[in-house]
Amino acid sequence: MRGSGLIAGAAVVLCLATGCASPRPAPAPVTADMVLGHWTGDCGADLDLAEDGTFRFKNFESDARGQGPERPRLTGEGHWYLETGVGDIPPSLDLKFQKEIYSLEYQRAEDGSLKALRYLADVDEEVDCVYRKQG
């Protein structure tokens, strides 16, 4: 009897420590329909994603270093695609502009819906731009 009481007590402690909840299911993969449209970045950039797989951006903060403390801003068009992610590399929205690829990570709301896109321009200095869909 005493052994079963210890097991039950351990189960209660484990339940309290983990919140007694089952893990949340993984959110559904991001689809093209979820990303199409106009996005505005908190860094002053604009991003438009079209159904045909093309994009246009304006004032996109690049990860390149300029002559001074400011990073060059990019304006132009290219092709976008959804990257599924492999291993430690998370899924992302990738923008191919000229010969460069810029990956934007997904930010999810509590319910799993797509809340924003985040581009990390400088990992070391944590310079980023968070894009929110308009309209």
C-alpha cells in the first residue's frame, strides 16, 4: 500500500509541474493563401506577395553592411516560396531577390494562426523587422 501512495504522490507532483495538460498540437502548415497580400513592417518596409509567386518590396532592410551604421534598404521585385523546413531549420517564407534569399520566420498567435512574419537582419545585434498583414 505504501508504495502505491508514493507513486500516486509522484504522479500528482508531475502533473502539477507540467500543468496536467497534453502538449498542444502543432499548428497547421502555413499556406500560400495565408501569406498573399500586403504586409507592412515595423521598420518602415512594405511587402506585397502575389498569387503568381512574385513579390515586391520597398525599403526592405538587408543583412548587408553599408559604409556607415545603417544597413542598405532594398526596393525591387522577385519570387517568393514557402520553405517547409528540415531538422533544426524551421519553416519560412523565402524571398529570392536577385541572387540572394531572405527568409522570414512565422510568428503564430495562441490559436496557431499566422500573426506576423519576422525578418532577422542581424543575428548578433538582434536587428529585425516584424511584418503584419494589412486588410
